[in-house]
Amino acid sequence: MTPLAEIRGLHVDFPGSTGWQPAVRGVSLVLGREKLGLVGESGSGKSVTGRALMRLLPPSARIRAETLRVAGTDLLTATPEAMRRLRGARIGLILQDPKFSLNPVMPAGEQIAEAWRAHHRGSRREAREAALELLSQVLIRDPARVFAAYPHELSGGMGQRVMIAMMLAPGPDLLIADEPTSALDATVQAEILRLLDRLVSDRGMGLVLISHDLPLVSRFCDRIVVMYGGRVMEELRAADLHAARHPYTRGLLNCLPRLDAARQRLPVLARDPAWLEGP
């Protein structure tokens, strides 16, 4: 089966006061129609890797790779017009906080309808009907009310559902969810994850869940990739996370508090400079 996305030897650097600073160092991934968890500490390169797949990095970034491909399109040589056709239609990005991701001066439903019309031929009426249907699919009880509401009138969970509906409007094959539940409380977080799980299963999509929450990813995803300092430290089945072998993954797990094993103080993760060396 042809993978939805393929990354081989991805490097991303940003300019700094002392020269180029590496953010991603030789990452290789193959993504299918699965739920892949991309985990690690802040600054490990998770979001940069996801945005590289969307070609949404700033112009100052330097991107190098042996292969960087989505839905058969070579992103290294794709024109801006080709990328506009690819984004949304084949690959979508759910950002972290709807308060900053949605247009504050535009009704929520109009933003979904705009995304639908950008990739489908249809009238404004058809776009409205499609937006209402998408709001229903993300389990919003009163789609007409939410359609007319502005983002500041919606709760965090409702705003995240609107964001998901907007990303689903073009019918992508692959969704990248960058910390989609970090700004939500535990109950709403569980609802959003159940929603994503159902949509991925019903639509046969692929999902990349970027997170630093190891227990959440281990319960939700099929496969986990652990990153540190822009490198992949370990790749394993989500069900086998408890048996991880790399000392970095073990260190992250040991830093988590546990109710069944009370400790006076959580350990501090010890980092080895050799982890950043090439294979």
C-alpha cells in the first residue's frame, strides 16, 4: 500500500546569532492510514517536522531531505500553487488553541464554508449546508447556532470541534493534530480524542498526533515515535510503550507521577550528549 507520507533524512535549520541552528536532524518516517503519536519534550522538533510536511515553515528555514513526499507529491520541488492544492485537500493541520487559530472577526460556520468552497465547486448555499453537516459530524448539538457564532462566543472544546470540522471540509487523507487537547480540561480532552478516533476510523484517514503526554498517546495511538533534540530516539507500538528500551524514553516514563508508587521527589531526566550524534 502506498504510504500517505514519506520522510527520509529530513533536516531543518534556522538562522541564529552563531550560524545555522538545527531543529530537526535526519528524521525518517513512513506514515500510513494509522494513528501515529509524535512525542517528546518541548523543543524536540515535533511541530517543526509536522509543519515541514505542510511546507508551512518560515522562509528563513533551511530544509533538506532525501525524500519529503505527501500523497505522491514531492514537497521539495512542489510549486506554491501545487502546495495550495495539496494543503487541505490531501493533508490538514489542527492547531493547538482555537482562540488563536480561528479568525476572530468571522463567524465559525463561515470559516468552515470558506474551507469547503476552496476545494469544492459549489454555491454559497451548498457550502453552508456542507458546513452544517460537518458541524453535526463533530457532534455539535446545535449546528445552526454554532455556525453563526464568533469564536469568542464558543468554549474551548467547541472551538476545537469547529477547527476539526474546518480541516475535514476538503476531505484530506492525512491530519496532523498539533497538541489539539492541551488547552482543554480532562473531560473535553477525552471527548475530542474519541471524536478524532471515530473520524479517522470512519473516513479511513491517517493521523499524526503531536503531544508531550505519553499516557494519552499510548492509549490513543497505534504507533509512537519518540523525538529528542530533533532526532528520533525510538519507534515502537503504542501498546509496548511501557517496555521502551531507549534511556530517553525510559527517563520520560520515570518522570511521570504514579498513584500506585508514591515518591517523595520525581527524578530529573539525565541526558546523554551521544543521543544527538548521528547513527
